[in-house]
Amino acid sequence: MTEMPPPNSPNPSRVSVIVPTYQEADSLGALLDRLSRVREGGLELEALIVDDDSRDGTEEVVRDLSLPWVRLITRRGERGLSSAVLAGLRAASGDVLIVMDADLSHPPESIPDMLAALQSGADFVVGSRYVAGGGTEDGWGVLRWVNSKVATIMARPFTSVKDCMSGFIGFRRDTWLNAQDLDPVGYKIGLELIVKCRCTNVVEVPIHFSTRQYGQSKLTLKVQLEYLDHVLRLLRWKYPGWSSFVPFALVGISGIGVYAALLAIFGVILQDILSDDIQIILAILLTIGWNFTFDRWLAFWYARGDTIWRQFVGFLGVCSVPVVINFLVTIWLVGDHMVAPAAGAIGALVGSVAGVLFNWFVARAIVFRRNASD
Ligand SMILES: Nc1nc2c(ncn2[C@@H]2O[C@H](COP(=O)(O)OP(=O)(O)OP(=O)(O)O)[C@@H](O)[C@H]2O)c(=O)[nH]1
Ligand SMILES: [Mg+2]
């Protein structure tokens, strides 16, 4: 007896293959030829070529082939791989959505394996170079390999998928409809979707990744730097508390160094001009200014739209509480017959630890509030 697929499993005969292209006219004929052979295997498959106005003959290639199952979407005035993929996903009509590169790096012949994995319960499939049976063509330079590995390691906080940098991906329409806050930033739309669709059962199908034969790579240094920004955004999305608290604590530690350095400098240059008390107050205020600037930038990035002066006054108010704790603990210990320097050090330590936690919680709740839309 053959087992019935679960009721929500995709009908494998309705597949949309989204192919983002920028100046890939030379590869398109061969790609569509190989896709048409996959179709002949019994799939109802449409291809959506999402081209960013390449003007390299892409439109002519598609028009001349005149294949009824191929649609060309030409975006004018907009560029970007991820946003092109999202445009293709929105226009697709299939129950299963596959995304692949146009440059023949991704073998269309692996699509049936990807569909089989989805039918067996995967909620996301990745055409993977880094699982048994997969690989890359010889001639991948050391630099590109290291590049890919480093990028993969940086994605570890989000997924254990071995080839999460792959652009050859597939999922059910309902999986992508459940995605939250999709951000069309960067080049790694696969990683973005795995995280934002909260996919838990990601299956890697081995593929042999071919080196492009025609056209030029769009994987420039700028694109690679944008990946750092993408990882930061994903961290802030997935771990909003930690990605606020860790920079806050680090800025707090840096503040101790800044305070000590200011006191040392003032001791030399302001000795004859200002009294010790005034020097200390000045150093405290400047250190609070330092912490405010970096905290607002790195720990409370989401509240940068609010009025800066109101935030600064609030921050000043919040910071003064641990300063008072530090002071009171010191006084109490001195009163308890402890020698002043030791009391000062303990007071500062208690004040700092309490200060970081207190400041972070209260600053978050009162000064740097999150809008409902953040
Ligand atoms: N629509 C659109 N497609 C893009 C854009 N940038 C890249 N692509 C397409 O995305 C796919 C992947 O780009 P590639 O340049 O092959 O990047 P890569 O695979 O990481 O690097 P190489 O294979 O070495 O070229 C290709 O089909 C490109 O044509 C873009 O801005 N808009
Ligand atoms: Mg490529």
C-alpha cells in the first residue's frame, strides 16, 4: 500500500521557479532548455525570470523562445537580488516555490529531489554544496572558499544548515506567507527566509555547484560588506534583548576607561584651574555623554528617531541612580570602619554591576522605548 501524503503537502505538479537575473542573457537559453527537460518529467512548472532591466538581450532571448510557461518580469528603476526574489515570489502562482540563480551554477535537475524533500515533511529545502554528495567545481579559489566558510560561520547564531549561503532554495507557499518582517537587504535571501519563516525542518539536498560560464559575477566587495549589515539586522530581529544588552554592557565597560582617562588628563591640564570636585563632575558628565552617544547608536538603535535632547535628559536621570548607589555604599562601608580606598573600590564595583543592569532595564523601559512597529 502506498502511503498518502499529509493533507497539507504540496501538489508537486505546481511549481514556480523564480530566477533573478541581471545581465545573464548568455546563460538563459541553456537554463530554460534544462528546465524544460525537468518539466517533461511530469511537472507543471512555471519559470519567472525577474530581470532588473539588464538591456543585454534578456528580453529578446525570452521573447524569441516564446515558451508559454516562462514569464519575464522586468523591473525598471529598481535593483537588488533580494528584492527581485521577493517580487518573483509575490508574482508566482505555484504551491511550491523554488529560487535559483540564472548562471547555471545550480542544477535544475535537482528540483525533483527538492520537491521530494518538501513532500516528506521538510519546511525548507536548500541545494547544498556542503553535504555528502554535494560539492563545488574545481577551481574555486582559496579566497572564495574562505569567504563562503566565514560567511557560513557568521550565520551560526541563526541556523545549523551547512550551506545556508546557498541561493538554491525551495519551500511551500504557506511557509513564505508566514514570514515576518522580510527585509530585502543583502544577497542572502535564503538565510533571511530560513530565519524569518522560523523554519525548523530544513533539509539539504546535495548539489554540484558549477562555476559560471558566461557573464560576470555580481558578488562584489560591496555586496560582501552588506552581508555584515544583514547579519546584524538578523541578530537584532532574532535576539532583540541580547543584541541590545551586550553592546550596552561593552559601552559601559568602555565608559570606565573613559572616566579614568579623563580624570588623569584633567589632573594634569586643569589642576590649577578647577577644583577636584568640579573635575570629577565634569568627567562624570562627559562619560555619561560618551555612553549616551554609543548606547543610542549601538544598543538602542531602534529609538534613534526620537528627540535626542529628551532622551539625553532621561538618560542623565537614569544614570544618576547608580552613581548615588555607588556613593551610598562607599559612605556605609567607611562608616563601618573600612578603610576609604577599599570602600571606594567595593562601592564602585557594586555601583557598576547594579548600574549596568538598572540602567539598561530602565533606559529601555523609559528613555528608549520601542514603537509597536519596531
Ligand atoms: N534581478 C536581479 N538579479 C540579480 C542581481 N544581482 C545578482 N542577481 C542574480 O542573482 C544570481 C546570483 O548572482 P551571481 O552574480 O551569480 O552571484 P554568485 O552566484 O554569488 O557569484 P558567481 O557565481 O561567482 O557569479 C544571478 O542569477 C544574478 O543574475 C540584481 O541586482 N537584480
Ligand atoms: Mg552565481
